[in-house]
Amino acid sequence: MTQAPPAAELAADLADDGVAVVGVGADDPAFVDSLRDAVAGSDIDGGLGLVVVDETPAQVSVLRDLAQDTLNAIEAGETGAAGPGTVVVRAPGGAGAVSSPETGLARAELDQATLAMVGEPYYPASVGAFSAELADPGVGVARGALILLVALAVLAVAAVAAYRAARTKN
């Protein structure tokens, strides 16, 4: 992986235009502009900052650590300007995201959104997938609740059937 610049540098890039590209792609204006447009079109409370790195580290948790260090630099005022409240670090094989407490986003929501992001290989579209997942986090919860309800209904029917079968034997 191309060595990422210090978190303060990334934070300054994010404060400028919401995007920092490290390594491959950094010199491609069309790519960087498409990322800027995607970040600008996201509707995340507190704003979104996207750091793109060119390789996936051996431990994907490093991406979240880099996002946290960058957010810490933003919150410490090292950029001299307000930065985004949510920082995502995207690599070819993973992503890590963190948010300041003011955004109200829970870690579970961010983790679900990063899964949606990684599922979309085209980076600008992956920003949209991340934002869409955060905009409608109840979809996963509703699906889980529905599965639980169906399972409970099946268990109830099975219990009633077993009770009736036991009663008729006696």
C-alpha cells in the first residue's frame, strides 16, 4: 500500500473538498472529480469525507484506524477549517468508517454502510451505496425483525401441533 500521508494532511484535504486520494488514482482528475461529486451528493449529517487508498492492508481494521486518526485531526482543529463529521477510508478490498458523536451515527450503522460500500466496486457509486444505507438503516432491522417474527410463528404452530398430538394420544 502506498504510504498514507499524516492524518493532519488527510484532514486538510477533506476540509478542502471532502476527498483525499492516496497512490494510484491521485493523478487522475476525472476519477477525483467523480469522487468529489459523489461526496457532495451524499446526504450525511455533518458531512462526509472520503479517503481512497490504492491497496487493501493485510488487516482491514487499519482502514478504520486511519479514518479515526483523520477524524481526530479534524476535531482537534489541525486543518484550520471545519471538516466532515464522518470519515470513510476506502480500499479495493475493504473500507473503514468513523463518525463524530454529533452525527448520531452508531458504529453498527457505519459497519453496515461500509459493507454496502464494499459491495459496489465502482468507487463513486460505492459512496452512494454508503449514503443510501445510512439514509435507510431500518431496512436491515426490519428484515431481521421479519425473520424473527416468522420463526416465532413457526415455533408457535409447531408447539400447538405437538400439544394437540399429545392430547389425542391420551
